[in-house]
Amino acid sequence: MAEKKIQSIRGMNDLLPNESATWQQIEKIVKGVLNSYGYNEIRTPIVEDTALFKRAVGEVTDIVEKEMYTFNDRNDESITLRPEITAGCVRAGIEHGLFYNQEQRLWYLGPAFRYEKPQKGRYRQFHQFGVEVFGLEGPNIDAELILLTARFWKALGIEAHTTLELNSIGSVEARANYRNALVSFLEQHKDKLDEDCLRRMYTNPLRVLDSKNPVIQELLNQAPKLFDYLDEESKLHFDGLCQLLDSAGVKYNINQRLVRGLDYYNRTVFEWVTNSLGAQGTVCGGGRYDGLVSQLGGQPTPAVGFAMGVERLVLLVQAVNPSLNRDSSIDIYMISSGDEKTIAAAQKMAEVLRDGLPDKRIVTNYGSSNFKKQFAKADKLGAKIAVIIGENEIANQSVTIKKLQTGEQVEVAEKEIVKTCSAIL
């Protein structure tokens, strides 16, 4: 009996070669923007001490209660596949002394894990692009991060399909006062709350504000307003941010129901949303979290950042700007007559081309001596030109270069191969 096929774990998807080309192009553009702002990459482990996320994210959040991949290792210590990357970034900064009297502008890209119901653009293993800035407390850096993300959308050709939503959730004290008022209001309308809101009412009541239930949203029109409870410093900070965005010409909507599901946020929160993937979806979200570094054992350090799911971003680019997809065709295909001598010569010339044209994609044929089959492979790969090496070329210390779209070909000296291919491409 044949062995049962082993398949990927539900919610953990393969990224196939025809898809990875698009990912590479998007990542290249995003990394280019980050480099232009002077941000530096940080890479942290995908596995952390479970206590890190309980302390950073909050024990009464859905992430910690329901979604984390947590298990005991062989030392019987509880470890967790990271459900988000900010906490690990802060842990690394504290551990390696990155925050003491320093500013840090960091970015990261990597997988994270949450046990959620898989759906399009949201998987149990997903990839997160994020930026974290430490040591700066004014609204200017908040504005810079929003300007930076706006530049992402422009570079990716999706700016017309993204909208910025903005809010302030104030200080910890202001939010606690508002929380009490909100809970009192919700208690008076328990009969109208759905199961999800009833569960969150005491553990994380601010999350009720972003309920997708239209009945709840209608009820919230009568609820106390978070803006009415903001402390004066948070109001000044938010006003300063709005003025900076106005000056830069960045359009935004103030959404007083915009909150964060994680406990460590304060003051500025923002999201870029889109309607181009069906129901409104979040492309990118972030804000301030000035208390997290001290919460994890470091010195008090102002901080602000954002994160976005690469899967959702790829879906949006594919939906509204499919022309961005990277051309995955081959630039040069090396064809030889098939004997060992000519194959070796073709391989040597391919290395010469890679030295001289490092940004071009070059494939050398192996295994087939039939010229017709080799040209068929070159066509299948979408190669632009073929470099042909046979016995005559070896004898003449030359190569034949053929434009595959027109059939035009020319024989040139070996030392002219890079110059000629470069001119054609």
C-alpha cells in the first residue's frame, strides 16, 4: 500500500516560484524606501520565552488566550512561536543595550504565527514587515512613519486604494478613566451586546469599539467619546501630528473608534485601510507604545512603530497594480553543442557574463545536446537572447549571440561578450 502523502499544515502555505517573484519585487521596493529614511534591519528569533508575550501583549488578549503556539521544550521551559515581532524587538534592544541614551530606527521582516481560522490573506504562519523607533517622543517621528508608509503605497502604485485613519487613545491614566465610563455604558445595554462584546466588556472593553457588528456600531453612537477623556499632553501631541500631516499634504480621517488590541499602545494610533479587497481591510497599523520598554524591564523609553502583513499587501498589489509583478523571465540562455568541452566553455562564459552583468538572469543548459530542444527551453523560459557555443566558436575563440524575438544573430570574440549582451539587453 502506498504511503499517505504528507501535506502542509493547515494555514501554513507554500510560496511557489511563480509567486515569490512578486514578493521579491514588493520587498525590494519597501526595503528601498526604508533605506532612504536611514532605518536599519534587526532580525530576532521566531521562538521566545512565553512570558515575553504575556507581559507585552497582555494575558487577557485573544492572542495570548487563544492564538499562540506555545509548548514546553526539552528543559520543560515554556516557549512560544512569536505571534508578533514588536515584543521581540524590544526584548533584543533591552538585552543588548540599544536604547540607553540612543535613538534607534529599526525595521524587520519575518514570519509570525497565530492559531486563527485561515482565510485569504490571513494565515496561521504569516509574514510581517514592521518598523520600530525608540528614543523620540514628539509628534514629528509619528508623522515620519506615516509619511514613510505613504511613500510605500506610492512606490507600489496602490496609493489611490489606501486611506489613512487616525486617532489618539491618550495616556494610560486617561484610558483607564475612559474604560470605566465605557464599561458603565455597556453594562446598561447588555441586552444589545453580542457574545464577543460581552466577553470583552470587562477584559478588554476598548476592543468593543472596533466591533464589525453593525448593531454594536449603532449602539456606540450613544457611548462616551474617548476624545473627551484625553489628557492635555495627548491632545497637544495629536494636534501637532495633524498639523504636520496637513503641512505634508497627507489626507486622513479621524476615527474615534480606532483602538489597538494590544495593551502596550498609547497616544497615536493609525491604520491604512483599503476597500479594494472586498470588505474594508487593514493594510498597515501602528502607533505609540511609550510604556513597553519599561514594562519589559528596560528604562522608560518613548517608542512608536507599525506593522503590516505581507500576504495582505501582496493581494492588494496584485488586485490594483498587477503590472508591478517582477518579470521572472531569463535574460540570457547559454546553449552548447553538448560535448564536455563545449559545455565547460558555456559554463565558463556564463560566469564571465555574471561578473560583467550581475543584475541579469543567466541560465546554462545542461543535459540536452539537441539544439532544437535547447532553443525550445530558452523560449519556454522567456529568454531574451541565446549565447551559442559550438566547435566552431571554440576554435575561433568566439560566441554566437542570437536575439530570440527577431532571430537576428552575430558572432563576436569572447572578450566582447559582455559588451554585446549589455547593448542588446
